[in-house]
Amino acid sequence: MIYICYDNEIYGNTGGQRSGATPVGAVTSTTPRGKSERKKDIMAIMAAHRISYAATLSISHREDFLRKVRYARSQKGFRFLMMLSPCPTGWKSEPDQSTELVELAVRSGLFPLYEIFDGCRYRINQRPDGTSVQSYVDQQRRFRKLWGNAESLQAHIDAQWRYLDGMATVFPAKNGNNAI
């Protein structure tokens, strides 16, 4: 079974309420001052269950996206693909910005592109390129409390990358295939 999670970071069918997937600082209908907790790490939850394959997807990185979908289709067992999926209403952004927002999330390191094999081998597919997360924040009114001050979000990104780099170093998946 392949499960594709469209992560819009809110409960969208209930008026844009805060969810475990809502990032720190985001304003929702139930967190008007911004969410104080960091986003739940769904990929780590999948890894803890030792599923055969888990990967993050970006609509702005087409070749990586297609390669991961093909690989997932070639495997057996439970496979999980998570895709950041902008919700213009909940994110308080313009619909035509969706691809750009996903690209900024990847380039700034907010949404890492990586794979986990059998819950224990990690491969990072795209590293942050130095793009400031501020450019991502500034295009969404849900982060209006962070405009000009995205330091708390950047601290979360830095911590997330220290963890991911550590996992990929200690438990690497070789390039080209998932063999150790």
C-alpha cells in the first residue's frame, strides 16, 4: 500500500484549525496568537514503525518527485510519501504562489527532501541553499506575527537539520539504491 499525505499543515475541512502538523508561529482559527509548539515530525513516526519506504515530495522538484514515486511503486509493504501541499485559504497566500512557496520551503530547509528505507537508512536528496526562511514567511499572512522576525522558525529548521544530518551520517543509504 502506498499512502500519499498531502500536508497542508492545518485541519482544512474544519475552518483552518491548528493541527499537529501546523508549524511553530503559524496563525490558525484556533491559534490567533500563533502556534507555540513545533510541527509534529510525521516522517520520524513512520521511521519508528520501520515501514519499508518513506519519502518527502516537492511539486517544485519534478525529477526527484517522479523518482520517489517510481521507487515506491517498485517496493512491497507499506510506503509513505509526504508532500507539502499549500492551502491558499489556510496559509493566507495567493493560489498562484503555491509552487513558489513549496520551492522556498525546500530551499530554506523548512521542508527537507529525503528518504527513509526500512525505517533505519536515510538519504538526503536536497540541502538548503541559503535562502532565508523570511522570504517564505513574508508571502503568507498566517505568519504575520513572524514578519521580519523568523528567528524562532529558523532555530527549528537548524535543529531539524542537525537531527536529519545525524541520522543520514549514522544510518546512511547509499546513492543509487537503498542497500547499505
